[in-house]
Amino acid sequence: MTYCLGIINRFGIVMASDSRTNAGTDYISAYKKIFDLSLPGERVLVICVSGNLSITQGVMTRLKRDIRDRTEINLHTFSNMFDVAAYTGEKIREVQSKDRDWLEKDNIDYSCSFLLGGQIKGEEPQLYLIYSQGNFIQATMETPFLQLGETKYGKPILDRTVTYETSLSDLAKCALLSIDSTMKSNISVGPPINLILYRNDSLELDHTLQLRLGDPYLAKIRKLWEQSLRQAFEAMPDIEWQAEENGLEDEILID
């Protein structure tokens, strides 16, 4: 399992991912799931991946190879982010079509999902979720964050905190707390945690961070967050129970 997320608002983009992968309870390893494919000064492209490891690695290898070989069509030749997302979706279908029959014979799940965030010069920053089938959706002002993998534990803090006007520094803290909350409840998500912050129109990534297991900052925010949650919980007013005579009446079941 994995957990990746991307958040976009009027100030820029924050993307983060864990690094844990597993193929059973007795085989757990760490693989990088966030990749920088930018061309500084001209475009910023960041991709997070989730799902079948061989498929995602195959897709990323092809994307990087096309850039390296300067093929006629690659991530650096498109003039807009929509076409970059479509091209990435085509690569997903290409790898899956090659391996699908063999994976299906052994009942291996070959699905995957990608987050694509960034900006091409002359365009507004954009954030996309690309599905296993190659189609995709875009984050909007009303829905400024997108998630991959084990999403449910880290979603509540995003729902309650993230807005289109939230500062980028606060978005970054929220992203880390979202991942930490997921790690707390699901051991299949774990460090190192990779975090990227992109400021609109800068066209370069100058804020990147990796937090390993036992990192002091990660431990500090976990401790402060848990303390704050306990204090908030203890400050909640007590339940005003109904008087017994106004309580629920026993139901009579009749066949």
C-alpha cells in the first residue's frame, strides 16, 4: 500500500508521498514514489505513483527515457499540462497492455494511479489524478487536493484545513500531518516521507525535503498534533443526555 497526495491553491502546489511497499506481511521494502521531471526555467513536472510496482517503474522508465533520448514527443515537448497528463496516461496503457495477460494468469493486480503536478511557462499551475485506465481528472478550486493509495486516514485533516487561500507553508504542514495520521493507523504506509513545495510562476523546485524514520521534526509534529487533539477533545462539552421519560421507546417486533 502507499499514500501520496497533491494540494494546489492560488499560491502553488504541495506534493508528498511515503516510500513503503509490501508484497505480503513478511516482505516490506522502501521505494521512491515521487519524481521530478522538470526543466528548470521552462516547466516544472512532478509525478507521484501508486499501485503495481513493476507497472509504475515501467512507466517512469519510459517517460525518463523519452526525455533522455530527446524523442520527438516527450514530457518536455508539450505546450500544456493537459497534453502532458494525456501522454502519461498513454504510457500507462502501453505498459499495461504489454504485461496484462501475464499478470492476469497469476491473479496479480496490475492497476496503478499517478498524480501529476506542475506548471508550464505561460500556463497556470495544474494538478491531475491519472487513473489506471489512462484517463484523468483535474484538481479545482472547490476540490484542491487529490490522493492516491490509502486515503481514508489522511483525508479528514485535509477536509477540515485545506482551502484555496491557505498559505503554502501551512499546506506543507497539513500534508505531513495527513501522511503521519495515515502511518499511525496503517503500518503499510511508512517513511521515508518525501515532500515538494512549488511556488507559482517560479518554474523551479527549490523546496524539497525527505524525512526518514526517527527524524526529529517528524517526531515533533506527531507529538504536538496528538497533544493538540487530546486538548481539543477534552475541551468538548459533555453530552446532554435526554431525560429517561423522553428516551427511546422499546420497539415491538411483529412477524
